[in-house]
Amino acid sequence: MRKKRIVILGAGYGGLRTLKKLQESHPNADIVIINKNDYHCETTSLHEVAAGTTNAEKICYPISCVIDKKQTVFVQDTVLRVDREEKKVILKQRGPVAYDFLLISLGFESETFGIQGIEDYALAISDIPSVQRIRHHIETQFARWAEDHKDERLTIVVGGAGFTSLEFLGEVTERLPELIRRYDVNGSKVRVVCIESTVLPMFDRKLAGYGTSRLRARGVEFVPGRVNRVLPNHVYYKSGEELHVIHAGTFVWGGGVRGSSVIAASGFEQQRGRVQVNGDLTVPGYPDILIIGDCSAIIDPGCGRPYPTTAQIAMQQADYAAYNLKALVDGRDLKAFVYKSKGTVCSLGGNDAVGQVMGRNLRGYPAFFMKKVIENRSLVKIGGVETMLRKGRFGFSK
């Protein structure tokens, strides 16, 4: 009798953690994991690569570190869509992969909200190629200033003031002194501007105010408003009813994300690439498909809105997904997912951060220390102790 086949799409926090837990349970099934790259990326650290304070190699490790070849086959390819009726995954290069049970844990994409010019002229922090592009772009702008002295080349504008934007601002202000020295730039002409009406909306206002004041002290200008449109070297924004423009050589868009476009291409009922899943993480009407991470929406009973898509919730979902996938193979009842928030920390560059952890507000070095602990814990939970020792963050000195 043929073994059942479990197929996992995506090797991010959720997909790879699910694979690790599933392999530990030794289900009576063949496992296939499909990912476009042969490495896992710690996406919560992408902003560091974008700013140039960390290299891409530091935040990546091979998927093979997690795979048990006796149980799991890795397929490197790009997922195009899921054929739910035929129970097949359609890939870009290879033939379809059939499944009995499917876990979708594909990542996020930048959300443009229909703003003119974002797709064509903005840089977004989404994956390794995108952040390497940002780093190269900023360095190129500084290098060219020495040739033509166009001051807009030294202006970096960030749209949005959520986690990713603030963390990028923190890192890029750390990097600027080096860029000024390397390219012999007039430091007084360098500008870093953030356009947003609300900074760190997920935090209470005192913590958000601390983050804003720390970045202002390093030269970041916070401009209240909403990005209206983007043209080459021009960022237009509205403050109230007034339209303003900033001439900038670099525009980084951090105004929002959505789930993978594979979700819409597969015909799921969705909003911004996210499917509102059942309590056990299955898709309504499709008990053989589970979705976790950036492509899933789970309602927070406290506020009636979906939980934010974070690495923390993806890894917690992964533990339930692994249990439920084995339960599907065994014909047992599935568990309902229960989210237990352990808190969130936003780095501000250097040894500074701001966060809420276990009900406590943290800022400065204590928050920075906790950020490093969280990052190392993530490496252990997915890649194991050896990966943490090779890729971990151990710079705890003040």
C-alpha cells in the first residue's frame, strides 16, 4: 500500500520548524519540502543586510541542516499555484508534485496598496536579493555623489514606520559614518527621512516615543504623512490635504506586506494573500490543506482582528501544524491552535532596542539583549544548536 505524502511549501520559519517537528514524530508518510532557494533566511534580520551592517551569509544557512534524508525529499523550485481539486502543486521548472496533505508556509511580499510608482521605483526589504540590491544601490549613490555632487543622491527616504522600517533606519544610521568616510562625502548633506503618520503602532506610545527620539538623535527626520506616489528621484507624500515632494536618490518602501501571490493564483478565498483558516489551521472546505505564517489569518479574540504575521506566531503555528499533519496521517483528531505571545522587540541599531516582553516594557540595552536572545532561540528551534553556534548573535557588550 502506498504511503501518504505530506508536502510542505516554503522553508521559512514556519515551514522549516514544521519539518523539524514532523521528522521528530516519524509519521508513516513520505515528506517533501519545496522551496525556491536551497537555504533558509532569517528574515527578521534582512534589514541589517540592506543597511550593510551584516552580510547575507550571516543570516542564512542550508536547508540541508534540517532535512533528514531518510524521511524527507527536498525539491528546489518555485511554486506557481496549488491545484486543490487534483491535489497537485504546480512548479515553475519541474512537473507537478502530488500530495495527500499539504502545508502552505510561503512567505510575504511587499504590499503596494496601489500607490503609483512603488513597484517601479521603490526598493523593498523582502528577501536576500532585494536587500543586497538596497545595499548596492545606497553605496552606488554615495559613490556617484563624488562625481556629480547631486545632493539627492545622499537622501534616503523610508516609507512606513513599522518594525522593518524602524529597524532599517537604526542600522542605516549605524552604517552612514563608514559610507561618509569611504566615499569622502560631505556628511552635512546626508539626509535620512521617514514618512509615516504613526510610528510603531503595535507599541504603546511611550515605547514608540523612545524609539523615535533615539533615531532623531542620530539624524533621522520623521515627516508625518502618507506616500502618495513615487517617481525617479522624487517621493511625493500627503500631509493632510497638502502634497509635498522630497528629492531622494534612495526610496525604501516598508509600508506593508501581504501573503504570497501563490494564494490568489490558487483560487483561495483570501485578502491580501492571507486565508482565514480554521482553528486547527486547515483551510475551510479543504481539510487536507493547512496554512501557517504570512499566508494565514487567525483572528485575535481580544480585538477581533487577525494576529500580526511574525516569526514568533509562525513558529508556534508550526508546532501545531506538525502535530496535525501527523494526526491526519494517523486518522486522529486535530488540535486547535492557541497563540501565546511572548512579546516583541524592535532593534534600533547598535546596542539599542525597544520592546514588550512577558508583559514588561523594555528599552535600551535590556531590550537589545533580549533581541539577541530571541534571535539565538530561533536558530536553535529550527537549525539546531550547531547552527546557532555558527550563526548566532553573541555581541552582547555595551
